[in-house]
Amino acid sequence: MDRLFIEAKPVIQQLKNAGYEAYYVGGAVRDYLLKREIHDIDIATSATPLEIKSVFPTTVDVGIEHGTILVIYEKKGYEITTFRAETKYIDFRRPEDVMFIRSLKEDLQRRDFTINAMAMDEEGNIIDPFNGQEDIKKKCIKTVGSPTERFGEDALRLMRAVRFVSQLGFKLDMGTEEALIEQAPLLQYIAIERILMEMEKLLTGKYVKQALKIARKTQLHEYWPAIFKQDHVIDQIVEMPIEELDNRHLWLLALYLCKTEEPQKQFKKWKMPMKEIKKLLRALTFLNWRMNSKWTNVQLYRAGKEIAVMVEKLVQVLQYEKPQSIEAIIDKKFAEFPITDRSHLAITGTDILEWTEQTPGPWVSQLLNQLEEEILNKNLPNEREMIRRWVKGWENQSRDKCSKH
Ligand code: ATP
Ligand code: MG
């Protein structure tokens, strides 16, 4: 058994000693059977939230209304969820109302896919009423029960199906795929934050091409951010050697290919963090520029190492070339630069103001830009006295120009 299961075993044992049932459930059991790395352990129990709290001295009410209590044991947190059935589903979303039950099988029955609907006891015995193990062998994603009903109850499952394809490289069961085609439009009722979270997992998956092809075939992509909506974007991406690209590269690639007029608006609508949006838009500017030009020292410096590497990888992929490892090449270039950041300049804007005795304004930053270029192009050393002379020279020149007018 995996180390994480062994560490969590006393938690299960304490629930059992108190007279309740308790099992490992969900993704951890699936990943254990798949021999994939396990991230976190989820435990399901017949104990109600209050009963769970009476068993353990340290708990946090993370989602008590849904039956989830965080138990702190040996400095680690374990999410323990009471067996539950979900009753009413409103607007194709998971219900707010849950009903606590005492049956493991019913709890497993409300779960989305057979591969996610297995439990394991503390001895390692698998409880598998919906043949999840068989579907693992067949590499198949199949809903527990009628796919039409299950997607209708909670349309996020449409996204989850495709993101598991991306993570596991499994195929969709035929019935599940047919229901996905039929019910793709239900995704419009799901909160964008939830879709985006699944989207990020999908774009990080090892089998992302397979998942993108399914999204395109089932038209699920029509309910994704506009950047991915156009058919040609996905059609092009799946033909490119994208295997080494992470999710942020794929956002940038789609952004480049979709040629949308107002990318910032799109990202904001999808509630992406502002920092991420800014980085992507900066990277897009450099990518557009780089597609028709070669890097100069100054442009590399302006882009910064991270964006330069990202752009360079995409330039290769857009030419249908497998990206070579360019980090080392770009690292070497940056190592040769006299400065790699404005803060490395031997002077500051305040020095310029003191030397010139002029009033502050945007000209200071413009002058610093010029100065950076001179230093990067090795026309001027990054030394205080040399720079002071250079600034004085610039001042005299601009005075001459003014007096001529
Ligand atoms: P990951 O490795 O990404 O954490 P996971 O399968 O553990 O994958 P979670 O979102 O952590 O996914 O959910 C834990 C378990 O809860 C799932 O394995 C599944 O049994 C159940 N589950 C999660 N979301 C849904 C849903 N929308 N509908 C039904 N069951 C769900
Ligand atoms: Mg999980």
C-alpha cells in the first residue's frame, strides 16, 4: 500500500473503533489501482459530521453542510465525508441539499464515473459495485448508471469526463460519449470558475490531444472560453507537437491562433487571475513580433527570460517542430548580458534628476530605456561615472536642439 494510505490508516481505525464504517474513496483508490502517484487521501464514513467531530480532537468545519470535515491527524489534514446521497438537482448543477446515509454503496452510486466509484478498506480490499476495476483494465470512462441522467444532474461531469481522458489517456465508453454529444450544451449552466478549474487540469494532462479531439467531436468546446471556441484553433493544435507544452503555453498558443480582437476581455470574463492575464498578453505581443523577426539583445532583455523561453518554444511548435530544449541557450544569452533587469543599473532615476536638475516626468523612464539599450549593446559600461557623463552629454545635446529652435 502507498505511504499516504498507511499514514491515514489510524484515522480509519479510530472511526471503526467508534463503531462506524470508514473507507478510502475516490481519486486516491483509482490512482492506486492505476499505479499513478497519489495526491490526497479522501475518506468516506457512515459517521455523521457531528459524530466525526466527536471521534477526533482536532477538526475543521470545511464543508459541514455537505458532510465534509477536515480532521487533523499527526499534523496532516484528511477530508472525511459522510456517506451521502444527493437529492434534488437544480439547473443541472450539483445540489445544495444532501442527505446523509449509512450505506457505502449508495454513496458510491452518486459518484460520477465507475473508475471514481470504488472504495478501499484499511486492509487494501477493494469495494467495487460498479465494475470500476474492469473499466480501468479496459481504459474506459463510463458513468455510474445512465449517462444522460448523470450529466443532466450535474453538467460539470461533462468537463470531468474529458479531463480524465486528458489525464489518463482513456477512451469514453460509447454510451457516455453519445450522451456527451447530446448534452454538451448543458455546460452553459455551470459556473465558469468550475469549468476553468477542469480546463486547467485538462490542459495539463499528458493526453491533452486526445481530450481536445473529443471536445471538438462532441462540440463541448463551444462552451469553453472564446479562445478555444473556434474549430480551427483546436484542429490546428491537435496537429502540432504540443506534448512538451504546459497549460500556460497552450493558452498562449490558442490565443495566438484565434486572433481575437479583445483577448483581455475574454480572460476577464473567465475570471483568470489578473497577473496571469498580463503575462499571457505580454507573451502574445512578443510572440507576434517574434514570428517575423529575430531576437536582439534588447528585445530579449525586454521580454525577460521566462517569456522568451515560452515564446521560443511556441515559435518551434507553430512551425510543427518539436521544441528543443532552449532554456540553456537563453540562459547563456542572459548570463552574457551586463544587466538583466533595470534594478541592475549602476544608477537610478533619482540620480538622473539630480544631475540634470530638471523636473521629473516620463522623460526619465524614456532616458533609462535608452540607457539600458546602450549598455546592452555594449556602447556604454554599466559604471556610475561613465553613465553620469553619458547623461550630461544627452543633456547638452537636448539643450543644443532646443536653442536651435
Ligand atoms: P483528482 O485526482 O483531480 O483529485 P478526483 O477523482 O479525486 O480527481 P475530486 O474532484 O477530488 O476528483 O473528487 C473526488 C471524488 O468525488 C471523485 O473521485 C468522485 O468520486 C467524486 N466526485 C467529484 N466530483 C463529482 C461530481 N461532479 N459528480 C459526482 N461525483 C463527483
Ligand atoms: Mg481528489
